[in-house]
Amino acid sequence: MSETENIVITIANEDHLKYIDTILETISIAAAKRGTGIAKRSPEYIKSKMLDGKAIIALNGEAFAGFCYIESWSDKQFVANSGLIVVEKYRGQGLAKAIKKKSFDISRQMYPNAKLFGLTTGLAVMKINSELGYRPVTFSELTQDKDFWKGCKACVNFDILTRNSNKMCLCTGMLYDPVEHVSVSKKQTAWKKVFAQLLPKPVKNQVKKLAPKHDTTIKSH
């Protein structure tokens, strides 16, 4: 039986506040092993995300399994799915992908016009993002909100970022632009509406039915 078979992924709420310390500890341990930083957040910050419906938690019964939260930047023009973490024994089984997908879907519902983005050095996360429609971009295409970039201070590579004026680092920037993912059918429907307004409606040919002719020939007997 897979370790993730009974895991439930849901939007976090006040019932999940008891997991905050475990979440932060799990993030800290993972960052230390990875050798890179994950933006440090206070217990109060994670609490606010849970109460605002902007956090995703994965539980195996009562046991914590994974987490992610949603942040908006630049006046809600950019959205990030941050702090993605999975407890070690559940890794490699698709749980990170499932949490990311849940967070992505909620982000699209809450901020339908926003660009979703992220910074990562992990190939697994890059693959997950690519499958969701993200593409690699330069940092200039990401949010320029200073508060976002302050979150990189916890990373051991922060000096590289600052030396390059926030234009490049060891992380890969990835972006999902909703404008690039408008379906073909929606585009066709939109164009049909435009053409319907611009072009005159065709006049239907009216075919008149002719009444049958009466035979006026006088027959002799």
C-alpha cells in the first residue's frame, strides 16, 4: 500500500492551526538539507494564510504530510504558490504534484487574471510547473515587488541575487500567464462574436410558393 493512499489534501482552516509549528519545522529541516533557503515566515503569517483560505494542507489521518500557501504581489497582478513542502517519507509518490495542482487551481479561481510565478532550483518542481503550463523566464518578467525579493534573504545564495540587482541567481524563474492559455475554442467563440457585430446578417432567400395553375382550357364534348 502506498504511503500516500489515504492522504487528504484540503484547504486549511482554523482546525489546522495546531500544525503550524510542525509545518515551519519541516520547512526549516528541508531547507537545511537542500542547502538553499525557503522564505522564512512567522507562525502569525502562516496562521493568517490558513484563516484566509490561502493555504493547502495534506494529512494522513491526523499526521501532517505536506503544505503550501498562496501569496499575491504587485497589487494582485502576480501570485506565487509558496512554501511547498512534503514530509520526507511521503516524497517521490506524487504528493508534491497533487498539492501544487490544488494550490494552482485555487489560485486561478481567486486570481483569474493574475500571472502565477515561482523561483526554484529543483528539477522536480520545474517538471511539475512545466506540466501546469509554466515556462522559464528571466527575472525581469516576474514581480518587482520589493517585499517578495526580501523573502530571498534566508537563502545562502542571496548575495548572488543582490550582486546582480535581482536580475539573476541560481534559481530558475517560471511563469504561468493566463493570456497564453486561452483555449482555441474560446478564441474562436470570441472572434465569432466580433464578426457577428461587424458583418451584416445574411438575408435569407425567400422562396415563394406558386399556387397551382387552374386549367382554363374549354373542352368540347
